[in-house]
Amino acid sequence: MRIPQPFQYQGSKRALAATILQYLPPRVHRVVEPFAGSSAFSIACAARGRSKEFWLNDYNKPLAELLGLIINQPENISDFYKATWRGEDEDALEHYYRVREDFNRTGDARLLLYLLARCVKGSVRYNSEGLFNQSPDKRRLGTRPDTMKENILAVSALMRGKTIVTAQDYRDVLANCRDTDVVYMDPPYQGVCGERDSRYLSGIVFDDFVAALDQLNQRSVRYMISYDGRLGDQTYGQPLPDYLGLTLVEIEAGRSSQATLLGRQDVTFESLYLSEALAEEVGARPRTHHRNSSTQMTLLESPSRYGKIFT
Ligand SMILES: C[S@@+](CC[C@H](N)C(=O)[O-])C[C@H]1O[C@@H](n2cnc3c(N)ncnc32)[C@H](O)[C@@H]1O
């Protein structure tokens, strides 16, 4: 099944969504994604008819607005993208910088679609003043307008009329979840343990996150969390405390071709934690999902978000 993707996004769970879906109970009323990004998991759920409703949230306001436009105004946003996109044009790089400047001045979510399609690795980066400062990918022009429109129309057809989109802090979303929801969380990555301040997950306070999970447990809200994992036997991310009663499932995310070149066998595993209520309902036990050994990440996709592993 081909699952449409509205835009590339660093850390997208598109490749892992099918495995994660195995842990979703069969009849779900609403899937909630407090850290939606490109919403890869919810789109995969919708494509397989696995949830009646969706709540997408991302603290990045223009990003949340863009998701809303894609779902509710697919023709308008596709036309806007077509008018903004540049082909093999001498001026294409200059054009990218002009769009970036306009976006930083106006915060217009429609411009973000072009920046995401065209920037390095779909990686959203802001400077200390909150201005988008990611560079253009010089080797790629960004998704062609016809393909973009096809993807946008497909996402809209799957999610329109059953999705709400908000731009709140994840804690406000979790406070409003019900015991009929299943929450899928993919918070920002922490990277190598001990390398950065372990109290934060890129802006999220670790203790606040754990307290929010504890609250969900007390309210019997079912949830799963994608979390930093391990490369070989080096683990990343501060461990979640045992008292939360989570079940750990590891998902092989690929072998870095850089490691292969160096003759190493290191394989990246991403962690998926299931809440006790969810694990019990779907009969999950701790396990590791392996993928076809020939599947490797490309050099470009090397897991830089896990920290400076190869340097
Ligand atoms: C790892 S990405 C999610 C990627 C997503 N699973 C996908 O498939 O594209 C984490 C997202 O969390 C958002 N975020 C960061 N801090 C947040 C907060 N306090 N509340 C809600 N969202 C937040 C970021 O803007 C980012 O889009």
C-alpha cells in the first residue's frame, strides 16, 4: 500500500509506521499525535482505516497550520506550492532565500511547504531568534508540483472531516485526552546520553514528560512512545523510569552504510514504549523487530540525530 506523504520531515516515522501499527488495538475511536511533525503515523492509520478520528498537534505553529491547510484546503495549498516552486532555474537558490525571508517576516504557513520540500533533509532549524535558517539542498529541486498535489489530495481524502489540528504544548494535549483515545508520541530526540543536558529533550523537560506519562497511566489513557534507541550496544536517550510500567519494543531502523564501509555491523534500533494498558490489550511483550538484512540506510540518512556517532 502506498501511503501519501505531504512533505519530507527529519525524524518522520513513515518507514516504521507499519510496524508501530501492529500495536494499535483493532477498534480505535481517536488517535492523538501530540508531536505530529509530518503526521506519518496518523496518515498510515487513516490509510488502513484504523481510527475513526484524529487529533494532530505540533507546537510549531506554522507547521500545524500547514497540516490544517493540507487536510482542509488541499487545492489552495497545492496551487500556492505550484506558484512558489522553481524548476531548473538559475535563480532557484536565490528564490529559496527570498521565500525563507518572506516566511520569517510573515510566518505564512504556505511558504513553509516550499521550504520543507527544498531544504536539507527536510530538517526544520531555527536560530536563537526563532528564524528559520535551514539552507536549501543544492542537489534537489523539491517535490514537483504535480506530485505534491497528488500527495496532498490523497492525505486530505484520508483525513478531512475527521481530524482536528492544534498548535499547543504537548502537556495541554495530554491533559485533554480521554480513555477512549490512543496517544502516539514521538518527542524530539535527546541524542547521546551524557553529551547534552539530560534534563531536556530538545526543549522538553524530561521530568515533566515523565510526570505527564504518569498522569496518563492514572487516567487509563493508552499510549505509545517512539523514543531514542541504540546503535549497536550504545544506547541513546535517558531511560524512562520502571515505575511507569512500560513495555519496550525495539524496531530495527537500518544499518548505517557508513558503518558498513568501516566494516562495522552496527545496526540502529529505535525504541517503542507501550503503556501497560495498551500492552495488555494487544498482548505485547518486549521484543525486537528485525528487518531484511539487505535494507540499509544511505549515507545521507545516517542517524545524525543520535549525536556525533561517526565523527
Ligand atoms: C521527532 S518530531 C515528530 C516527527 C513525526 N513523528 C513524523 O513522523 O514526522 C517531534 C516534533 O515535536 C514537536 N515539538 C517539540 N516540542 C514540542 C512541544 N513542547 N509540544 C508539542 N510538540 C512539540 C516538534 O516541532 C517536532 O515536529
